Amino acid sequence: MTDPQSIPDNGEDAEEQDILAVYGEPGTKMPDLVQLADRRREFQPWHHPVKQIVRARQWAALTKRLLAARTDNAPRVLRYFTLPGADLLDIRVLASVCEPLGVKIDYFGFDSTSSALEEGTDAEGASAYAPASASWVAAESALRQAGRITPDAVIHADRLEDIALADSHAAMQLSQRGTFDVINIDACDHLAYCPKGRARSTFDALEALLKHQIGARSPWLLFITTRAEPKLLGEPGILFQDAITQNLRMPQSNFGASLASCLGADEGKLATELASVWGTHDVRFLKLYSIGLGKFLLQWFHAQPNLPANVELASIYSYHVYGQHPDMLALAFRITPDPPKFFSPNVGGGAAVIPFLEPTRAAYVVTQAVKLQDLDQALETDAALRTEAVDDTKALLHSGNYDVDEWCKWLAGHERRPMVVT
């Protein structure tokens, strides 16, 4: 018989090896599961560093100012309307300025590109539940676990344009929300764009949001990123041109002089020169388009006699996506509702005289449009801005499980805006 003491006890060794296989050697750190997953290598136009400038220096910077101007008893929530992609990049960037202020984001919006649309739709052709792609779930879960968003934050798998249809699922969901502090229409196409199979345009959706915001009593921000080219003006372009023409006809207004100065035109021949500018795709067209949109917004709010508001062009950028010249505008408007006005009884009879401020406010929009900045040119000439945009984009992509090395290759071989980064 064999002595039991002479048999090696392999049971404990095997058990120890199993434990080490799960927990690792003492003092070692197990890799994050995200690091073990396949890195994502499909990149989109909004992954270019130029878009990060818009996110950081326009959306985040102005939102931070809006929050900083709040009173102490203001709610610690940012009510945010968005059209996010699967990575929720805009929400993640805004969260970086909201968190230090103790503000959570209560976002609401639509994403019709979700795979959820293909899994089941209602009679309107819209899904009644939120996007469910793996990347969206991961991004949303990270924000929720970090305490940066509210439990009511939601994205619906509808089209933005459907909010202009009174009986649609999208319009119903919007009607159940209060007014927003920030509305971000980050459109990949132009304002006149009407999706296939839809009866309403992006511009119709903008008007629906303006009506939704009519009850706002504190300043709010409107971000509009849109493709702008003469051939894509459509019905919005007609309204923009008409809004400008109406102001030019007003006597005792310095709007014409300001507009001529902005465009480098002869004020005496402004009407003729405007026709040429509207038809020529250059920097003057981009400025005129921005002024026309600002003028339309001013006229829209001043047409509400009981609830007018001031519209200020707070930030204006351009960059190119589809051609060799800037064809995208990133605009930020600050909209401030006018306080209620009270008038004493008119002893002598007659109506009270209410000052008409729209022409003066329109001239300020023109003054701001002069500050249009070409972001592609800025990336080439401003080394500090370039480094900031690249580093911040890398950080966002890394946290979204993208292969940053492959992104560098994609960026270097970009068809219209190549950039070599290390």
C-alpha cells in the first residue's frame, strides 16, 4: 500500500490556479472589459475635430454661461432637446460643464437612425421605444450610473420632422414636456430638407419647437447646425429674404447700413447686390443666410404681441463637409423673453404706444454675423486650437470604445479635410 503522505496533494494547487485565472496574481489589475472588446472602426463626419470645436466652444461654453447666470433657487436640471447620435457625444460634452455646477441633464429628443425602427413600428411608422444599439446603451448607462442625467431622460426613435404633425407620436411626446433650456437642432442636411415619405420639413419642425417654447419665461439657447448653399434655400430661403426686405423698407432704421457694411456692399445698390449674394456660394452668402435666419426668428417672436422675445446671434461658425468650400453653418442664438409690460389707463383715450424694437435688435444680429469664423482655416492656423480639438476628440472616441489609432489613419486620409495627428 502506498503511503498517503507520499501522494502529492494536487487538489489545492489546481484550486489555486483556478482562483488566479479569475482574480489574477496578487496586486495585478484586471483589464477593463471595454478594453477586451473589439474596438470600433467606423467613423462619421461628426468624429472630425472640427465638430469638437462646435461642441466645446459653442454648445458647452454657452450652456455654461446660461447656467452660471441662473439664480440660486433655479432648478438644478438642464432641460435639453437633442438629436444625438449613438454615442451621445453632445450630451457627454455638456455633462462635463453641468457636473461641476451640480446640474443634471434631463434630455429629450429623437433618433430615427436607431435599429429600433427596424424591429417594430406603429401606424405612423415610428417606434414607441428608445434606440437600443449597443453603443447607445453603453453611453447612456455610463451617464446614468455617473449621476449626470435624470431618470426621465429619453430618446425616441421618431423623426424630428414628425413633431410638426399634430397627431403624430413625436408631437404627442413633445407636448408632454415643459419648455427647454437648450434646443440643439444638429441637422446633417439643410433646413428645407423633407425626409422621404414625410410631409413636413426640418424647418417645419423648427417652427413647432418655437411654438413649444412660447411659454418660456427665462433665457434659453437655440443651436442650429445646418447645410447652407444657394441651391438648397427652398421655402426657408424665401422667408429669410422677405424678412430682410421688410426691414430694409422701414424708415429711420440703420439695418440697411449695417447690412451693407457686413457684406462689403454699396448701401445705395443694396437690393441689387443682395440678389447676387443669395445666388453665390461664398462667405458673404453664409453671413446673409445667418442674418436671414436671425431676422426670421426675431420677426416670429415679435409677431407674438403678448409674448415677444429678443433674439441674439451669440456664436457663428462655418466649415465644409460636402464640397471644397464651407457649406455647414453652426449657429447659436440666445433668446430672451421680454418681461410683461403694464400700462396705466389712458386718460385721454386711444391705444397705448408700444415701442417697436425689432429693427434695432436686427441690426445687432448683423453686427454679430460679421464675426463668422471658418473653423477649417482656424484648425490650420491655430496650433493651440488644433491640439485642443484633437485631444478632446481622442478622449471622447476612446471612452466610446473606438480604435484611436485607426481614427488617426481615417483622419489623415479624409477626403476633404485631412489632418495628420500622432
